[in-house]
Amino acid sequence: MPLKLFGTDGIRGHSGDFPIDKTGSRQIGFVVAQTLAKRVDSPQVVIGRDTRKNGDKLQENLCKGLISGGAKTVCAGVCPTPAVVSLLFQNRADAGIMISASHNPPEYNGFKIFNAEGCKIPDEIEREIEECFEKLNEPPPESENSLNSNEKSKWHETYSRFLENSVKDARDFSQIQIALDCANGAMFEIAPEVFEKTGAKLSVIGIEPNGENINKGCGSLETASLGNEIRQSSALFGASLDGDGDRVSFCDENGNEVDGDIILALFAREMLKNGTLKKPQIVATVMSNKGLEIFLEEIGIKLFRANVGDRNVADMMRNSGVNFGGEQSGHLIFSDHSTNGDGLLAALLMADIVKKNNKPLSRLLPEFELFPQTLKNVKISRGEPFDTIPGLPETVAKLEKQLGKTGRILIRYSGTEPLARILIEGENSDAIEQAASELAGIIERRIG
């Protein structure tokens, strides 16, 4: 079986396990440089990392591999993923690499790779890198060239200027109280700085990274601490970024997390209202709730569904000429401004909506019914085509018939963790929970 390095969002795994280690990071750097060198002379690569404790070592060895493969490097140090893309454009670089495991716990790390257009590399380039990686029989040669480096102020300035240009109305939020969670991650300095420039009354958590606390009790997957901060500070809303800053979750003024599909609906409705939605269309994923689709249809917006992964959303947006899309999980892509998800940009745009409407977030949310939905994660020891697992196809067919026309069953492997994910949607909560448990049991017995 061919080597599989890439998941739905780059290369990811446990820190210290190959290839998320000294040898693997050097080899990845080398093959990326070699792949680029087939297309351009002396390729330049911008590198950033989040706050995980082994990020500096991975960066050092990744750069060694890149240089030995014939590339020049610009190392930004700790910076968010959207800033890597901004710096890539600023330097007219040929690629960007972010060392991060995004929303995953501190023990994970990985590599996200972007092309010269600031987009995540396509499948064919991933396969080329994997093939080259698999053929390496020995470590790449050491290079005597020294590493280039960018001072923190340069990427801060570049990224801040990009945000200011993207949200031109975000110059005065002095009447708004906002709570912000930076996940002890890559946004821990820049996000508060950007909001403070707007004059916003700000309360911030998740700004004390120690290498081992990124996304721990904070961040886009754990919003309870942000909810407490909102209630204590009387904020009109809160924004919780993830470890590398490319996704965001929102909480209302009561500290309650708002479902990601409702956030998609809010931005879509506001963009339609103010004339910034180029077409009456947006892109979400197969994970989004049927209720979102029905609401959008009622206000004249068509929903396209991409496969899971912000890269798939971005690709469909480009191919269909749509300028807004995202994932239920918090990746929000405003393609008039950015090629990828940017949690801080989304938070600024949300602050602008709250300011212009002069209302707290809960009073701005679209009102529509979300169909009951359950998501079960099953730990697996190996992957196997779902249609070859004994009893699974037949059970899925039986359950789909029981759930009727309003029901949906989606089973997929996680692209970032050793998990099978089961999503079931339908009108009856008890029925979908029972169905999910039945399917989880079949998968667990076979490959758990």
C-alpha cells in the first residue's frame, strides 16, 4: 500500500513519533524543496509554528531539510497560520509551511503546506510529496547554509495591515465589550493587540503559553472558560480561537456557545443584506445541519456542500465563484480577503456586525430549527473500507430506511486522528442516538 502522509488538513501525528520528529521533519523539508525545485529555481519557503513545546526543534530540522533540498527559508517563529500566508504573499514566496496540529491537544503536531497562491496544496502535489518521501533511503545531506529569519515585528506588521485593509470599518470598537480566548496558541499576542488598536473593551484568556497548555481547557473546542469570562465582563460576545488561529467558535453574551451552522447563517444573511455576498450562494460541508440548508433557501441563498476539510470548502468556493463558506467546526473563509480560514478576521467581522446592529450576539442570531444530530467518534486500530466491514452496509441501509427522507447517515475516517466518525441526523433524538451506537458497535468490533 502506498505511503499516506497527508490527512484532511496536512500531515499530523503524535509529537516524537515518525514523521513528527527530527528525522521525519528533515525528510519532509527535503522532499518539499525537491518538489518545488522541479517547478521554480531556488524556491523560497515561509515557515511558522504554534506554541507547542517541540515546535522549535521541528522548525529547525524542517528548515535544514528545506535548505539541503535547495530551498531558501524565511522563519517567522511563533505566528498564526493566516500570518504565514500573509508573509508568503509579502515575500512572494513559493510555499508556506505551518508547524501545528491546529485544534488538537498539545501532544500532537504537524505540518500544513501552502502553495504560492496561499492555498493548501492539492491532492496531486500531496501524492508527489508522498512518493518522493517513500523513496528516501537515507537522511538528506546536511547543508552549511545558515537559516534566514524574520523579526517578529515584520510578520506582525504585515498581518496587522492585512486585517486593517480587510475590515476597514474595524477602526473603532470603543463602545463594545468583547471576550477573547487565544487558546494559549499562536494568536496569544497578535489577537489582543489587534483588538486593542480598535479601542474595544477587552477581556482575554489563553495568553500564557508554556508549550504544554495549547488548547487545554481553552480554545475553539473548549469554550466553558470563555463563557465564564463573558459573564464576568458583561461582554456582548466572545470569540475562541484554536491553536494556530485558523478557526474560531463564538459565544453569546450569556456565555453560551453558538452552533457553527448558526454562525454560518448569520454571516451569510448579513453579507446578503449589505451587498457583499457576490452570489446568493455559500459553501459548507456534508457535516452541516439540514436546518441550515432550509433557512438559507428561505432567504434566497443556495447551499453547496463540500467534503469535510477547509481545503475542500475553499476549492469549491473558487470553482463556483462563491465568496463565503466554512465548516460547522469554525473554519470561516471570506475569499474577498483570504484564501483560508482566519479566526481573527472572522472575530473582527463579527465585532463589526455587533457594532453596526447595536445588539448583543444572541439578539442577532438567525432563528431556525436545527435537526437533531449526533456525532460519535470510534477509536480505531487500522483503516478499512467501510463497505467491506461485515454487517455495516446492510445496517446503514436498514437505518436509512427507518430514518426516512429527513434522515442522514455519514461515516468517515478522521483525517487528523485515528478515529471513525459517525454523523447521524434525523427528527428523533433517541432514534439517531440508538442508530449511532449500533453502527459504532459494528465498527469497534471490527477495527477498534
